[in-house]
Amino acid sequence: MPAPKKTARRSLLVTSALLSSLALAAPAAVAAPSPSGSPSASPSATPPASMSTVGGARLGQPGTQVNLASGVPVLPKDVSARSWIVADAESGDVLAAHNAHWRLAPASTLKMLFADTLLPKFPGTAEHKVVPSDLAGIGPGSSMVGIKEDETYTVRDLWLGVFLQSGNDAVRVLSAMNKGVENTVKEMNEHAEELQALDTHVVSPDGYDAEGQVSSAYDLTLIARSGLQKKDFREYASTVTAKFPGETKKGKKGKPVRKAFEIRNTNRLLSGDSDVPVYQGIAGVKNGNTTNAGATFTGVAERNGKVLLVTVMNPEKDEHNAVYKETARLFDWGFKAAGKVQPVGELVPPRSAAQAGAQPGANPSGEAGGSGNGAGGTAGTGAKPVASAPAANGSSGIGTALGITGGVLVLLAGGAFLVNRRWPLPDLVRRRTRP
């Protein structure tokens, strides 16, 4: 049986900039189990018998969960990931899943939570001069964008380093700006709890393997969905190439010269590789790879007006770019199955949104009450589209991939929420979706 549909069927999603000030201390409907064993050791070959049931009872069951019926395509057989999920990004329906709540090491996909937590704090134009202590504690073998001490970078530079090159050095500098790594980890864990990403426990903000650090395919999908509500998150996650400031050196006449170098997004479905073509309709989000986690990836893509999120964790196949190939197969299935398959669960809204949905001013569907134009709520604000942002100067690629131009900003029970009606993509992505 599919998971029962909750009141907020169209999933009110709270903008993360406001979540931190509006977070409520209401208990989650279902608590996630504690991590079993150390994530610094090799993960178990089998999922635990009991997992969280956030989003629906079937999502807590081990193995593949899907409602196959007449007209529903068969799932691809060549998917070896320990855990994966296919979800409708707009409605929140989980179309199919495999060990969705298995708590595994997330690698750099955890940077999505880092970004969703910190992006609202600093304007992109703000500048920061790097001091040695900013780069302390970076793990050996970390992915780096190439930040140098005593050089000044804009916040935008740093975020491009995080999203495109998965730079742990950029994460450390932004954490230093945010009162340090310890404070950043604390805020990330608090934000994960607000999102009801209860399988997630952060130890290192960059996703570097650490004792006790875990997440799940379900949680990473929730986190990506929250992050994609932010215009700058969508822009960074979908940028293919950008210019990054290099080291200042003496020029021919002794004058300081600082040249930029190109960085390229390591998300192979977005930038392509020798054995992985650019996926039609891809618009982000984030990849990761560590010794303990293996390869991890969360992607978002659009075809024919349908937007899907797919997360794949730790493919067991010893194949180059396996995580992207398996993600592409699941995307293909999802686009064929959308509208035909009965969901097995749902992506739950954040705690604040779930609470507000039960307050006066919310209609039975969980959407904001008010007039037919989508405005309304207790404050009576009108529709306010959230427009797509243009591609940034010095970068190329998709730019802002998921401008929520059909969303309306409403005030409801003291909180501001985005009611998602459509997630249209910009022209460049739409051209990629055509055969």
C-alpha cells in the first residue's frame, strides 16, 4: 500500500533564510534510529532491519519499494547502489526507493546542507581575506579549489569553489566566517532537524569522512529540495564553468598581477565526461566521493514540465562514473513512470511548514488559503513571483536552473512559505531537454 497522503500534499517548502528564525521545537512524527556502528569503518553489506519511517512506512523497509502495475515501466536492473530514491521535486511524491533511510556516509553531497544553512548569511559581493587559521583542519586528500592564504575572495568566489570543485578549502573559509567549524556543524545539525532530515548527523561541514557522520538518500533529497528554493543555490549548483581568482604574483614591471583560472563542475551529468554524456534537462545538484562513502550523488532534472530529484549512494559496481550512469537510468525510469506509478511515500515538509499547515489560514490541501490568484494567507499578501537569475559574470552553463516563477510568497501563521506550483527551467536547460 502507498504511504498515506499528508495534509500538505503539495508540500509547503520554507525558504531557508527564514527557517533559522522560525524553527519550531515540535517533535518529529517518527524518530530516526541511532547510527549503528562507526561510519569510519566499512559499511555493512546489508541495511538494518529497522529504519526511520519519515515520509511513509514503506520507506523504512529494506529493499526496493515500488508499486508496479499495468502501464508502469519496470525499474532498471543494472542499479547496484546500496541506497537510492526517485522523487517528484514539486509534489514531493516518492516514486520508488531502495533502502531510502539507510544511514550511510554522505561524502561531499553533505555540502548541500552546508550551503542551505549558510547561503543566506553573507551577500555574494562580501569579501574576505584568508588567514592561515581559516584553512586549519582540512583532511588529507581533500578536494580543493586552490585558495591561498593572504588572498582576498568574494563570497561568490567561495561558493563557486564549493559547488563546482567541491573545495573543502572553500568550506573551511566560509565556516571561519560563520564563527568557526564547531558553530557551523551545530547550525547544520539544527537545520537538518528542522528539515526533518533525521537520519543526518554532521561532524565535518565539508562531508569529509568522520566518526559518526551519516545521512541517507531520503535526507539528501530533502536537503536538495530545500536548497533549490534559493535562487543562488540553484545558480551555483547548475553552473558548468567559472573563473576563479588565482594567486597574486609580480608582473613584468614589479606590479602585482592576479590572474584567474577556470574551474569546471565535477558533476558529470552536468559537465559530461568521456563515458557520460550531459543528461538532458539536468540542472544540478551535488556529487561526492570518499573512501568510506564511495560515490554519492543527488541530481535534479526536468523534462516536459516534470521535475525529478534522484539520489544514489555508493554503487557497488566497479565501473567508472557508475554513480552518474545509475542516476541517469533512474531519471529515465522516473520520467517514464511519472503520472503512472502510485507513490510509495513522500518528501515531508520542514517542521515549521508542517506546523503552519495545521494553523488557521491553511486550506485542507495544506496550501495557503486566499483568493484564486494564489495570494492570500492571514496577512493577505499578493502573489510575488521568484524570478530566475541570469548567469553570473565570468561563468557559463545553466545559471539559475530552477527559478520558481510560479511560486507565490505568502505569510501564514507568522511564517513565510513558498507554495510551489511550477518549477520552470531557463531556456538553455529547456533546449537540452529536447531530443
